[in-house]
Amino acid sequence: MIFDPFVLPFTIGLLILFFIVFYKFGGWIRKFSSEDKSNLKKALFSKNLFVACKEIFYESLLHRKIFRVNPKLGYMHMSLAFGWFLLIVVGNIETRIHSGREINGPFYPIFFKFFEHNRSTIPFSNFFVFLMDLLLLFVMTGVVLAIFKRFYSKFFGMKSTTKLKIGDKFALYSLWFIFPLRYLAESLSSAVYNTGGFFTGTTGDILGSFLPAADIYYYFWWAYSLALGVFFVSLPFSRYMHIPTEVVLIFIRNAGVVASKQYNTLSEIEVNACPRCGICIDKCQLNTSLDNKKIQPAYFLRDVRFNQVKEEIATDCMLCGRCEEYCPVGIKLNNIRVAKRKDFAVDYIDNYKYLPPDEVAKADVIYFAGCMTHLTPSIKHSMTKILDTAKVSYWFMDEDGSVCCGRPLMMNGKDKMAAELIENNKRKILASGAKIFVTSCPICLKVFGEEYNLGIRVMHHSQYLLQLVKENKLKLNLTDNNIVYHDPCELGRGAGIYEEPRELIKRFNNLVSNEFEKENALCCGGSLGNTKMSHDQRNIIAKDVVLQLTSDNPDILATACPLCKKSFTYKSSVKVMDIAEIVANSISQTEPEKIISRKEALMNA
Amino acid sequence: MIEFGYNIAKDRQIDFDKNDKRISTYVRENEPSFKTCISCGTCTATCSAANFTDFNFRKLQLMVRRGETLEVKEEIKKCMLCGKCYLACPRGVNTRNVIIQINQAIEKIENHDI
Amino acid sequence: MNKKVVVIGGGIAGMESSAHLAALGYEVTLLEKTDKLGGHLLNWEKLFPTMRMGKEVVTFLNEGVEKGKVNVIYNAEILNTKEIMNGFSITLNNNIVLESDAILVTTGYDLFDASKKEEYGFGIYDNVITSAELEEKFMKGEKITTSDGKIPKRIGFVHCVGSRDEKVGNTYCSKVCCVTAVKQSIEIKEHLPETDVYCFYMDLRMYGMHFEALYRESQEKWGVNFVRGRLSEACENMDGSILVKVEDTLAGKPMKMSVDLLVLMVGFEPSLGTKKVGKILNLQFGVNRFFKTQDQHTLTNVSNVKGIFFAGSCTGPKTITNTITDARAAASTIANYLSGHDIHNRIMTSDIKATV
Ligand code: SF4
Ligand code: SF4
Ligand code: SF4
Ligand code: SF4
Ligand code: SF4
């Protein structure tokens, strides 16, 4: 039997790791609903498994998504994960070929170079020696980068790196040591037995020239094994838990388990799958504009994981979705944030009994301006002008003041209160018999689309205006204005509406592109998702954003959200306009027939 | 006891010394902008809820500051958290957080946490 | 040879300080960006609190400029300045180069652009106008009517538009608009005795001599009404009148009121000229974006650059009275400086005193 006491730390560590990880996974699987469970079972024996494996390969090993956001960081993660994975695989093949056995002790391939000195008996031995050295070198570059990143994260184009908890420290430092120790152990062994290749062999020769390699190499194998053991034991208590968890997460997602608004098992798995890569910290404007490095998902999820979420952390987030957009693990960060806010929210029932009896008008289209739009009257004014011009039969549902859509309450974890408002608005919408519901507020848009279950088309005005133009119901004049368009968070990342507003602008004006557009759009700072930020902080964010957006001196800074407009107006020297205003202003004045405005029509009636 | 529906003695003046200022203190600590309100009334004028009922956010804040907190709990439920008041406030009072903090203060008082 | 002073800005402050500097024996050049002296004063018919004619004050100021033989350059724009031996060299458009021993900056203010305060409907609804537009009507002797030519039955004045408002970024009080609203209310009543006037205010700032008397007169003699509450928004009614939303904070209830004409009392902002000149001369701006004087009490006319001084509302909102006083003070500060008095050393000592 091939054995040496030094393999014990490694072997015991590995067993403990397996035990804890399977215990945790088992707990999670048990907690799934029976529907999810059957989905999971089905997925095990379907092509989903294959899809999942492919994704696991791409994301857990190659870290393709991190690559896309930050190539240097991607390389670091890939060299560590994929390199280590290959070391294990190739090492196993090597030992199998050598021993002729299918099953070997788990430590045998890992410490192969300690146990095996006579290379000549191994088929393709030179090839394996070369390959293993190459892989070790590959991993070592990752380790060097990782150490470098800890002390100098700017090299990665990142302004920050995450702070560590105690479990993380053990895991991180032991991880740093694993491969350098392996490298030294193999090199010193090679100095004695000449087992190394171009990397460990050469190093061994050099070390052997001034060190008593034969006396000391054994201790390095001990150290290497210890480092592995410590790493394995601390792994489940550290952020490295993300390694096994991400694999499971990808499988579970592929099996069709979807995130819900509640904090559930899937959320818990997501929380554990975060490697704290720090990408979210870099994308978050609370960090970049306000230097607030406390609230980002990297930290927030850690707090969730260790059950120590504080109210001020949970609520101090704009729910802008920038972090979620770039999170390489694809965690539904806003969902988790909002779900956790429920722990602090005071949620009542029967609050809005005072709402008056419904007054409903029959119409084909409902226009709902939204609360905020009442404070940017040029938007609603433009919309009524446009709708009148296009002779749409519409009902201006909240002309005399809105009943809130419920979204702000939901964002703050007050679902019961929101439900009451939703119920009230929904009744009115359905009673009107309209086929299309148009709103000017992207914040409303999302909730009308996703929570109301109206069964009719819910559109943002930018979509609806484009439709009117396409249907030739609106004739617009060309302008030579250069317009930069700001994607409101809720409209862009929130509802995926990027193209309609652009097309609308492009048809009649020059659209100027900007680095911070579409998925990479910034938040104006006006977000309703955050209840903690002060007015001054919001101003700083707005100012930074305006500076970015107007860097090419456009004629107009266009947006499609009343809140964005409000945030920008006082910070911008460039004129800020909603897309509805731009359209209303360029309505062709040469319309043959006189437009009878709704106002006149009502006056006549 | 006969209930007359109102109590003349109670309402005649604000007994500031006796009044319960815990909510006020709590909100001041947790949302400092609460202190800068100048009672201009813009929030009430724009308020979505006040459009339909006699909810008055300016007055509510003032009553909390004066320790007249009896009706606050029922009143504050009328708010829809829509945020119009914040957008309109000339002093940058973080109105929505004021509401949330008042809610929490009430809950904490009921749970004897403060 | 006489020492030279260049004064930048031909408004009230520029004119009066030029007159005084000339009287003190300096060779004064006054630069004005338009083709007329008088600045904003040219646009105001009657002045608070006495209701005397604005042009009388213009005449007074003009006389000072003429008597002092001040060299006025119209349509002037400063391209750049250089510091030279004990003074400055200033290059203007049309290539004039001026040398001076001291510079007085009197670049004044602009009025707040009311269309930025969108919720009040200026630029959206026809019957929302600014205080400056109303004054223009008085000035031209135009009839005060609604957009469709009717006599307004009720007019509202909104105080603090663009002032005392964190949201627009102007947190200061513009000082003149409260009393201007009172003045204009009275004038409305003079023209249209049947029209009701309502002023919507947060605080009535009647701090100047006779302001309070004017306020009282507006109530007593003219029946002007005052509502304590700040407008949240204005909408248009079917008939084009304006529906204002406000809380009557003293009644403790939100209030809707229709007015036929809504007048926005727009406040002060640092003028474009102030921003430009400040950049060219490397002058410090304060938190409110007006020029920063070196001490709020003692060095009100002194800038951060040796030899450059301020007067008038380029350092903050001022009434006409305050501006004239400030202009004279600046003239005497410059005289001190040019006769060798080390004004900057006084800054040092006053700083030390303040910290002790
Ligand atoms: S939440 Fe996503 S982006 Fe943030 S640290 Fe975790 S994995 Fe990275
Ligand atoms: S949602 Fe926006 S504000 Fe919140 S943590 Fe993510 S990036 Fe930051
Ligand atoms: S708008 Fe602001 S300052 Fe005015 S009463 Fe409301 S909270 Fe106070
Ligand atoms: S958030 Fe509440 S108090 Fe403020 S305007 Fe909306 S309903 Fe009124
Ligand atoms: S003078 Fe009156 S109207 Fe003008 S900013 Fe000051 S308080 Fe407001």
C-alpha cells in the first residue's frame, strides 16, 4: 500500500469537506418544493444535464462571463479553476496508466511525484511530466495574480476588492500556499530523484545546488498536504463555498427552477454561489460616485449568508440592477435585496379604504401618467397632445392624481399594502375595456406588466409612440438635433426596452451613442428603490451621470422617465427632455385637418 | 363611562413636557433630514394620498416633533410611499424614510424596544 | 500719472462705483457687455418700497458716470487677462488692450430660468408668467390680461421660485422677491381693482426699512391676500386658467385654487458673466456659486486675487439700496488698496483674530 503519514491532513480535510458539502446540499434539496424536486429529478436524466454540464464548464471552469467583463480577472479565475481541474484530471490519468488500477487512494495522484520516482515505467512519461509542469505553471500564474490583486486591485481595473471574514482568511491564505508549496515540494523531490520537467526540474536543479534537498523535501510535502487540508476544511465556511455551490446552482437553474419574490432555497443557493469576485462593487455607483463600499451584493450576500443583514445595508441600494447585469454568477440580486427588506418592513392591511369609488371611462387605450409625471407636466402635456393628434380614443386614467401603482411599496418590502393599490387600479383598468395600457413611468411599467395580470398590452410610452409612428398615425418633422439617450434603469435593465426609444429618436433626429448606454447605462440617482440616500448624495450621482452623458456636447439629453428627467434637469447645461416631448415638439405643423384637442371636444360637449 | 367622541381638556394645548417624544427622537437619529423641515406644506399639497383623504404629511411630522403621537399610527398607514413628496420638498427632507422610520419607531415602542 | 481702475459690468454697482472711483481721482474704464448702461434696472418700472420710478435711479447713476468722465466701453467682452507689474493687462474683443492697477468686478446676477421648475408650468401653460415678464408689461404700459386677452379675475404670486430650494440647487434666499411680490400685487390692484390677488409664501421676508409698511399697505389699502404654503404644482384647467395645488399650512389643509394668471417670483442666480469672468480672473466661488468674498463681515468687497474687488450682486442677492452702498464701499476699499494700504495683510490679521 502506498502511504505516508503526511497525506493525512489532505485526506482528512477532503473527507470533512465532502461531508459538510453534501450535508448542506442535502439540506437544500430537501427544502425544495415537490414540484421543484420532480423537475430536478427529471433534469438528471434529460439533455438538461448535458446543457448544465456545458454551462458548468464555461462558467465554473473557464469563467467566461468574468472574462467578458474583465479579461485580466477572467484569466486569474480561469487559470486557478481550470488549471487546477486539469491538474487533477491529468494527474488521475497519469496514475491510472501507471498503476493499471481504476481506483487509487485519493492522495495518490495528488502526491504522485512523492511516491513515484522511476519514470521509465510510465508510458508517455515525458509527455505527462511536461504537461503536469505546464499546468502547474498555468495555475501558478493565477496564484501570483490573485496575490497581486489583493494588494493592488487597480491592476485589474478594479477600484476595490472585497473585505475578508475569518473563514475567508484561512481559506485564502491556505489557497495561496497550496501551489507554491506543491511547486517547491516537486522541485525539491526532483532535485533528489530527477523526476521534474522543464519547470519543477529546472527549479529543482537550482535549489539543489545550494540546499540539502534530500533532507528537507519531505517537510515540503507535509506542508503542501497541510495547506490542502486547511483549505478544504475552511472552504465551506468561506466564500470558496461558491465553487461547489455554483455547480449545483447551474444544474438547478437548468432544471427549470426559477427565482421567486420570496427568499427561498434557490436564493440561499445563489447566496452561497457568490465568489465575492467584486465585479458588483465596481459597477455600483454608490461606490464609484459616493465611495460607499458597504452595501454592494458582495457584502450584502455575505451578510445574508451569515444571517447578519442590517436594515441600513438592505435599504441603501438603488435597485438599479447594474450589479445584477454584470454578476458572472447571474444571481438575481434585486430579488434577494427586496426579499430581505421584508424582514424590516412594517406591512399593514386595510390602509386605503379611503380611496373613492371607481370612476371609469370606456376607451381603447388607457394613459396612466404615474405619480412622478405629475411633477414633470411637460411629459403628460406632450402625451395628451400626441394622443389627440393621433386621434386615439383614450382615457387619461390619473389625470386628477394617481393612485400609486404599488411598486414603491413593493420595493420596500410592503407587499400587502401594495396589493391593495394593485387591486384598486386593476379593477378600474379592466372596467374601462381598454386593449392597451400606456404609462409614462418605467417604474409603474414593470409592476403593471408583471404583477397586475391585466391580460391587455402594457406599454411604455416610448413603445406606444413608435407604434403610432409606424402605423402612420403621427407625422413628425426631421430635425438635425444631436440627441444622446439615457436608458432609465427600470425601462432598460428592468424591462429590456432598449431599442424602441432609440428607433423613435433615430427616425427624426441624430442619435449620439455613449459609453454608458443600454445594459451599461448609469442610474440617474433618483431611484425610488433607495430610501436611505440623502439629497446631496443623489445630486452627486446625477452630476456624475450628466457629465458622462453630455461629454460629446449633444443638443439634447433625452430620457424616458420622469424621475430621470427631474434628476438631470438641474444638473445639466444641456437641455433635458423626455422622449414624449421630443416627439410632441416635432409633430408636423402642416397637418391638413385641424386637430380637435380633447380639451376642446370636452368643452363643446 | 360616557364617551363624547372628543375630549376638550386633552386637545386644548400641547403639553410638551408630558408628551411622548420617543418617535421624534428615533426619527431624528435615523433620518437626520427630518430636522430640516420648514413646514412649507409642499409635501401635503402634492401628496397622492392627500388627494383622496385628509392625510397631511407636513402636519404629521409636526405632530411627531411635538410629541402628539396618538393618531400617528393610524394616519401614517394612508401613505402610498409614492415619493412625490420627496421630489417636491424644497429642503431635501427624505420624506419616505421619515415615514418608514416613524413606522419602525411605533413598532419598537409597541415591542418595548425603545 | 493717475492710477487706473477697470470696472467690469455696467449695472447699478458698476456705474455707482465708477462714479465714486472717478471722483476719487482714478482713471476709470467701465466695461459693459451690451450697448446700454443700467443692467437689470432698465427693466423695472417702479421700485419698492417707495414706488419711485426706476428710470430716476438710472438717471442718477448716469449722471455720476458722465460727471466722472468714466471711459465706458460698450459691447465689451473680456478675452483674457494677464498680471503685470502691480496690475493687470486686459484684452477685449476688438483687440483693445487695457492696463489697470485694480479691477472691480460687478458682473451681477441672472434671473432663474423658471422653465426648469417644470411643475409650476412656465413654458408649458400660457397663463404662467414670471415676475420679470409682469414687470415688462408694467414698463411698456401693456394691459394685464390672460393669454386670450381677458381681464384676470384672480392672480396668484408664487414666492421663492428658484430660491430656497434644494431641488434646483439654490438654497439661498433671493431677498428681493418677497417685497417685489408685494409691490407688484399693489400695482396689479392699481391697474385692476376688481382682481383678487393671492401671494403664496413660505416666509415673508420684509426685513428692509419700509418693507413691512408696504406689506401692511398691500393688505390694508389694497386687500392683497397671503396664503402660507408653497405651491407643489400647477395644472391647466379646461378654460386655460391655472389650478394651483398648495397647502394652506395655517388652516392645515391642502387647497386647490384656480387663478387666471400665475406669476412666478423668480430669484437670483450668478450671471453667466459672473461665471465667465470668474474663470478668466481665477476668482473663488462660494457654496452658492456667487463670488466668495474674503470675509463675510469685514472684507465684503475683497476677492482672493490681490488687486481684484467685488461689488453688487455678483457676491449674492442684493436690493438696489444694498447694491449702491456696496458699490461705494468697494470704491473706498480700492482707494485704500491703491494708496498702499495692505488690504490682504488685514485679511491675515483678521483671520488670526478670528481663530484666537
Ligand atoms: S454578487 Fe455577483 S458580481 Fe457580486 S461578488 Fe458575487 S458573484 Fe461577483
Ligand atoms: S442595484 Fe445598483 S445601487 Fe444596488 S448594489 Fe447593485 S449597483 Fe449598487
Ligand atoms: S415639503 Fe419638505 S420642508 Fe416642506 S413641509 Fe414637507 S417635509 Fe417639510
Ligand atoms: S410618499 Fe406618502 S406622503 Fe409622500 S406623497 Fe406619496 S403618499 Fe404622500
Ligand atoms: S425674498 Fe421671499 S420670495 Fe424671495 S427667496 Fe426670499 S423668502 Fe423667497
